[in-house]
Amino acid sequence: MDYLPTGRSLIDPFNALAKAGIREEMRVADFGVGTVGHFLFPAAKLVGAKGHVYGVDILKPVIQANQSRMKLAGFENVELVWGNFERPMGSRLPDASMDMVLMINVLHAVDKMPALKEAKRVLHTGGILLVVEWNPAGAALGPASDKRLSKEQASALAAEAGYVATGSFEAGKHHYGLVLKKP
């Protein structure tokens, strides 16, 4: 029986977060958190009770859906922020306050340079940006092929925004991951 893969069968968030170097007690921002918090809640588990994860999204229904899930599951180290990370200061997070920023399946859909610069603003020196994006070719699901970024295109944009690449990996059958550092 054919089916369209979803969730962890597309991208294992725990594996991708481990490859990015997530650790206990980190402060993490998930830019474009999405309705189900696919990376938000795994990140909250991995940073533990002394860590903190911020889910930033411009869509109020997304914030509300994650607030419900957060309360239901009893996550006390998650905070949801209604904000627009495509604008300077739009994430509403303080300067240099994050150890890691996640941009999972969002770079292709946003104003890229402003979003990368906002992530850089909230990261402290040495902070990590994890970008996961759709491979340019392949899956019938996901964004149209003309909207997708190759690993090379995403890397070049990140370099232009001032990041240093520290690694890349296959993030499932249809995705790649980039680990970038704010120098």
C-alpha cells in the first residue's frame, strides 16, 4: 500500500537535533514552529528542565495549537511567541540570547536574508543555526520544485548572512540539514 510519509518518517527531529549538537540546559528558538511542534517538543525534551525552548510563529492558530499541546503534555520549559522573524527584532527575542535557532522547512518559504539575520541577532557568538530543507528533486509532497533550495544555495545564503558552515547531513529521504555557526 502506498502512502505519503509524514512526521518522523520524513524527518526524525531527535536525530537532526543531535547532529546539530543540542544539549541539556540550552536555550533554543524554533522559527516557524508549525502546527504540531514537530521540532519544538523534541527540543524541549532534549534541553531538559533547565533549558528553554521558544516557538516563534506569525500565525496565531499555530501558536494556539502548540499552547494546547504544551499544556496537555505538561511542558514547562516551552514558551510560544507570536512574532515575525522576517523583520528586524520581529522574533521578539532578546539579542544574543539563544544557543541554537531552528529553521525547519521554512527557509524556502520566507524572505531569506532578513530571516537569517534575525536568527543571527538572537544567537550568541558561537551559537548554532540548524537549517533543514527539502531536497531540490524528488518527493511529490512538499513545496513546488521551483521554491526549493539546494544545499549549495542555502549554504551560500547563510555565508552571505555571516554564518560559518560546520556540517551537513541527510535529514531523511527528502531533506538535508545544515549546521551553521555564528562566529
